[in-house]
Amino acid sequence: MKNTLVIALLLTLLSCQKKDPSDNQPMKQTASPSQTVKDDHSFAQPDKAVAKHLDLDIKVDFDTQTISGKASWQIENRSKGTEIIFDENALHIIKVTLGDDEKATPFHLGDSVEFHGKPLHITIEPTTTKVNIYYNTTKDGVALQWLKPEQTADKKKPFVFSQGESIWSRTWIPCQDSPGIRFTYKAKVTVPKDLMAVMSAVNPQQKNNTGVYTFQQDKPIPSYLMAIAVGDVEFKSIDSRTGVYAEHSVIDKAKWEFAQLGDMVNAAEKLFGPYRWGRYDVIVLPPSFPYGGMENPNLTFLTPTVLAGDRSLTSLLAHELGHSWSGNLVTNATWDDIWLNEGFTTYVEHRIGEAVFGVKEAKMQDVLSRKVLEINLDELGKNSPDTRLKVSTAGRNPDDGLSDIPYEKGYAFLQTVEAAVGRQKFDAFLTAYFKAHAFQSITTEDFVAYFNENLIKGDKTLADKIKLNDWVYQPGIPSNCITPVSEEFNTIDGIQKTWRTTGVKGLSQKIQSTNEKQHFIDYLPKDLTPGEMAAIDKECHFTQGGNFVVRRQWFIQAIQHQYKTAYPAIETFLTTYSRTGSLLPLYKEMIKTPEGKAWARKIYAKAKPGYHATTVEAVENVLK
């Protein structure tokens, strides 16, 4: 899932020798970091007073489109001072009390900062261990999207869901909204009796007749992983620890599509150690969900665009599952360190995919990933500081600063390390890394120290081979980057060179998988004519018959080459979904011509009411 003032103070890491029973070899393990990282995306001062556990009691009201109730925080007053600071943005704070006896206490809001909201200053006592904040949300809360029945799949009942990453959880819960601050939580959620509530926690599997649901997350998580969804959803199990939630018209499709979910969890455990969260379920949200998926603990939130009907897009699941190790288990301490979440998860995703879907699939995915990296480098510029792994998001909204660089450059770096030390050794290192930092938030510098101490171990030849500092702290791509190769794609490249001579008849039999179709579409000739596009479309049915990814790539070509037959389908595509990363490439192509820009603005005006707030912001940045 993603940029303003962030200055990270490095964690002090203590090293000790520990026996790892999994390999019976000595393993140097970093001691648990203290929560002292200063994150300027948050007003909190955790070195003085920090939140440790949340008891949430809220009511979800669809008539007023508000969430209201009480957030009771158990705190650690580290400095024994008289103030604790929380983050809030667009909330209405009603009152604040202290302790179980609810003693009223003064509070005030500080100055507003763009993107951040306001600091909530609460007066406490040196002995205070509990702070109760009574509040309600407002219409300006970015995290919550309230949907009318007609905006859902079944079109019968309303729906609401949250999206907290990166700094939006403070728009639906007053919290210390930094990825470096972790807490456990319990929640009591009251909703209309004909709807069900689910959260990033242990969840109910069927509706009750009271409309009151309780939740518990006993693993410490950062605030951006607090999540809620309320709607007319059902649950179906896939195996003993995995299952799917969705609306009635979607549930059977989703269960079939995700039949390999349990296999993915098993494969991930064999690679990188035990799954530490208990159950792993997914929920398919309405089309306005702005991302492919969001890795909320215990319950991944998913876009319905992954329901291709042929299981061809379920690699997205491998990515969100991978976050159960990299991101949720071991978390970036600030948004400058986001590659620790996304680069590692992209690597884990590819390894899970290889284990479940095979080596040929993995090699095709490697080539596609590298193309995405090259596109990002071209857009940003190879010398842009935003092409470093460790970035600086000073002065920006964290959501604005996130590109595919932390995903794909991070993945390429970890591939380089694997090639340098061997897969067996690298797997052992990653397993130990996840174990050593489980349920902790760390900085890039923490990782570098651990990497040098536990993998490089003073071996200058190995260090020179890997070029860690070049990858992490320098822009562009180092010279030791591996070039991925796919024999299947080489075959497609051969077809690409000859189809103009041999004709398009039979192409659909030669280019069958989603990866092959995407690769073929991506490398169509620059001088492609609308007539040739029509012939290809007639043979391959890309405009109407392709899955979400195939149509997205085909529509980019249609816009570039003014293949107007596809224009109605493009408009439907742009007005049906709010998956930001898939919409932006189309809008970016459209605005390259005056008539295209006018068309884009016309479509956006129609689509805007169904877009998520983060999608609205991203598209408007393109169109302005």
C-alpha cells in the first residue's frame, strides 16, 4: 500500500549471541529495539509517553456516516511527565478522561499541518496508565469510504471500509500514528443488525443477531494496520486456517479463485519460518478500494479486480501474504524505510509464486518486474534521489512519494544478494532476520547493521560483490544488477518479430497466459496502426475478453494508437474501479494530447464520486 517531514533517529541496537534451534548454529540476534525513533510524520513523542494497548468501543452509523465512541489507551509514561501527544486528523474530540475512574483531564489541539492534521495534547499525571478519548469521525476523514448500496456488488446494503496506510488511521481513531509505534488492541463494534463487521484481528465467521462484534489482536501492530470493514458479507473457508469474506454475489467466485491460498501459506512457512498470526483470511471489497491489496493482519483487504475467473491474477495474494513476514512481522520504522516492507515482500512474493506456480511462471514475473522498475527509473530519472532505497520524504505527503522503486529495486537488490551467497544461505539469513526482529519496527540502518554482522561478517570480497551501500543509498541501479531471462518470453519476442509477415491468425493459440499476453502487448511496435490493433483484437479479444491486467495494458496501447473501438471499454474501466496504480497509467497517456486531456477530464468528472479519496488526489495531480 504511501510523504511529509521524516527525520529518523537511529535505534541503538544491542547484539548478543543466541542459539537458533532451527539450525543448531550460533546466531547473532539484535535485541528488541526501543521505541525511540523520531518520526516527523507523527506528532507523538514516544520517548516521553507511548501508547501500548487500545480498547476500542465504537458505533458505526450509516445514516450520519460517522464512527463514534471511545478509544481507551493503556500508556507507558516513560518520562513520568504531564503530557502525552496523539495524532488526529479531521476528528471531533468530545472529551478525555484518565484511568478506570474516568477522571476528566484537559486537552487541546495544536496547529494544523498539511496532511498531518493536528497534535492532540492531553494532560496526564506521572502515574497515569490509561487515557480515554471520546470522539467521532467527520466527513473529511480520508481513511473511511462510505458506500451507498448501489456502489457495492450486491447493490442492496451500504458498506464502509478503512485504509490506514500511510498516515490516515488518525482520521478514524485518535492514535500515535507512526509505523515505529506498535500496540495490541481489543475492540467492540456496534453496527446495523443486518451487517457484519470485520477487522485486522480474529474475526467472526457469521453474522449474529445483535449487531455487536468483538475483536482481539494480541500481536503488537503499527497504527496503519488498524482496519475495519462493515457490510453485508459472508464467509467461506478454504482450509483449516484460511478463508474468504465477500458479498453474496461474489463469495463463490472468490472461494474458487483463491483455492490455492492455503498452499501459499504452507509454501511461505517452508521458506521463511512459521506464520505467526493464527488465521489468514481475505476480504473482497467493492470496486472503490484504491489498491490491489492491503496487508491488514489476519485479514487482507483485496480489490475485486483480482477475480479473473481463471486464477491468473492470484499472485497478488502472494504479495499480501508475504507481508505477514515483511511488513507486519518486521515493519519499517518510518516511511523513509518503506523498502524494508515492500522490497522484501516483493522478494517473498516471487519465492512463494515459484513454489506454488513453478519456475517458468517465476521467471516471467521476474522480467515483468524488471520492466516496471525500468519504467519508474525513466519517469523519475536515474539520478533522482527518489530512486534510492532509503529515501527522504521531507516536506511531502508519504502517499505521494511512493513509487514502484521500493518494490522492484528492493526485489532486484535481494535477488543480487541471493545470487552472491546462494539461495540456501540467503533463505537461512532471511528466516533468522524475520525471527530476530519479529513484531518490531526497524530502520534501514538497523537492517544494514544486521546484514553486515550476520551475512557479510567482514568478508570484503563479498561486500564488494553485493555493493550494499550503492543499492541502498545511491540513486539508479548498480552495475551488479542481474538481468532476468524467460524462455517463454523469448518465444513471444520471436512471434513479435514475425506476426506482421505471417498474419495475426492463430496468435491467440500461441499467446495464452496472462504473463504472455501482457509481454506481447507491452512490446507491440511503436508504429502500430489502428487497423493492426483491430486485427489483433479480433483474434485475441483483448478489449472485452481480457482480465483486468490484460485490459489495462491493452488500453494503454489503444490510447497511444488512437484505437477508438476500445474507447467505450476504456471509459467503463476508468469509471468502474478505483485501483489507483492501474488507473494512473491510462490517465497519463490520455493527457499527452489536447483531445485526450479533455476526454480524461470528462471521464474523471463522471468517475470521481466512486473513487477513493487517495485515488482522487492522485488523479487530480495528473490532470492539473
